[in-house]
Amino acid sequence: MARGERELGRTEDGAVLAITALLVAALLGMTVLVTDVGVLLYRRVELQNAADAAALAAALSCGQRAGRSHADASAAELAADNSAIAGIEAGYPRYTPSCDAPAGTVTVRVRGEQHLFFGPVLGADAASVRAEATARWGGAGATQHTAPLMLSARRLSDCDVPPADPNVVRECAFYWDNSPASATDPALTNAEWGTLDLNKWDVVGTDPPGPIERCDNSTPPEFSRWMFEGFDGLLNVNGPDGTGVDPPTYVCRGQGNFGASLDNLIQRAIREGLELYFPVNDPRGQVDKDGNPCIPPDLMEDPSAYDGCTVDKYDIIGFARLRIVALYKKQDRQTVELCTSRIPGATPDANARCMVVRWVGYTPEGLQPVEGENFGLVPVELIA
């Protein structure tokens, strides 16, 4: 063999060795990718299932008023049951506003260390895997037709609100009056139509705990959507706190005269036969913008002491489920017959409205996110 041919052969042998080395490295990399990354992806799905189960378990414990310690333990137990490597990450579960609230959310984050089979070749013995889930319990939520109109408890209605027996089907009349209240004329106090801003629910109304949250007293454009498509947030009603006292669920009132627009929405609800959830306000707990009581004169021990205060936040104590069957205005003869004759203190007024409804039910708690009232059940769902 000639010298040139021998040198060419040696060159080709070196090239084959180099290519082989590259192929071996590539195959090793593919093995690492297929094996270790595949295991990590499997563990990621496993940990997500563990996080979901843990979040739901914690939410259920909170909804059953079992307390935070029980909720934390339930979350840890379900995380371990669903993954051999999962553990609750420090600082979790996180509860909003708290596990003791009748409605809220809980976020759980789990993590675990997965041993790598081929990773040590590349200098990595293990990899950390984590997952997170958020669940909620209680509260009115998506698809619930919620009327941002408060019903004032124990006044301006011929039905007891809250009712003695919430399951008795009956017809009720509710009276709205936009005129200012006085010691001798118990209107809803200073140009209110009872509208609510559901975006400003459960705000701080008194100081302490302060600082007081301010309301702009406007009615958001979502008013119609909330009634006919549903409210997509959480509307809790506070239960007893650590002292056994129910802290107020303050909600910002909406704008003043909503007039014809409100009439049109109510008439549409009548035509469509909707059952709507109405927040119920305890007027004895409502406050002005500075957190001072703003009690209507007809509920005061001394009505002459009424100072003309303007309500800034209502004290919501539950939800009434109603079907509206009729709406009458001041100029309608039925207004006088159906309202002023049935409701103590109601008088004909140019700005008055009378809404006649069919009673469906009442709950002092939140409402199930999809299907309605709790009625002893604890609604929970994953939301993230």
C-alpha cells in the first residue's frame, strides 16, 4: 500500500472514532432525556394531583369549620397519599381571608426531590419538582344570577327578612324610595336605590381594624351581566370570628337614582322568569363613610335624633332567592294598593318603586359556586 493511501486510512479511522464518540454522547444525552426527563414529567403530573387533592381537602375542612390545624393536617395527608415524594412547601397552605371564614380560598404548594438515573453523569444527582393548586369553599360564584339590589331587613317589606321559616312559599312586596329620609318619613335614607357594588364586597367599614376602605358609590357597568349571566366572584357572608361574634360583611352601596335603567332590568327579569339572589342588609349595622352607624330613623329608639346621615356601606347578613313577578311605580294605582297599604311607613312618592316577588328561599351563608345555596352542604371547587 502506498504511503498516501496509509495516511488516508489513518485519517478516516480518526474521523470514524470522532463520529462514534459524538454518536455515543448523543445517545447518552437521548437516554438522559428520555429517562430522566420522562420521570420528571411523570412526577410533575403526580405532584399536581397531590396539590389538587390537598387543596380540596383543606377547603373542605375550612368549609366544615374544622379549623386551620385540621385543614393543614388534611392537606398534608392527601398530598402524601397521592405522591410518594410530595411534601407541603413551607409557608403553605395559605388561606384567604382565613380558614375560619364561611367562604374563601386556599392555595397549596407541594414539592419533592426526584433521584435521577443518568443525571449524575452530567453532575446532577436529583431534581426538585413542585406543583401548586388553589381551591375555594362557600360563597356565591359563577353562573349565579345575583341582583345587586339589597333588601332591607325588618323594614319596608311585608315579609320577615330573614324569615322565620325560609321554606314557606309566599308573595312579598318590597318598597324602594329615592327621597331623603327624615324623622317622620323613613325612606331608605338620602337618595338611595339600594344598589350594590359587588366588586367591593366585604370591605373594611369601621376603624379598627381599619383603615376604612373608601367607596366611590358608583354602580359598575357589569350590573346587567351579574343579573342575567351571573357573578363570577366570591360573595361570602362572615360567620363568627375567634370571639364568637359575627364581624360585619360590609359592601359598598351603588349610585343614587338608577331610575329607568333599573326598571328595565327588573322588567326583563320578570319576562325571563329568573330566580335572583338578593343580598339582605341589616339596616341596624349599616355605616357612613367614616364608619359611624347610619341607622334609619324608623329603627332608632329616638327618631328625632336622626341626623340625615348617608349610608356608605351596607351590612349584608344573607341572601334571599326570589322570583320577581311585578314592578309598580308611583303613578300606578297598584303601588298604593300593594305597597303603601301593606308596608308600614311606605307612602306614595314620585320616586317610589314597589317590587312584588315570589319567595323561593333564604340562606345566611354564602351560595354554592355553581348550584345554589349550601343547605348544610360544603361546596368546594378547584379554581387554579
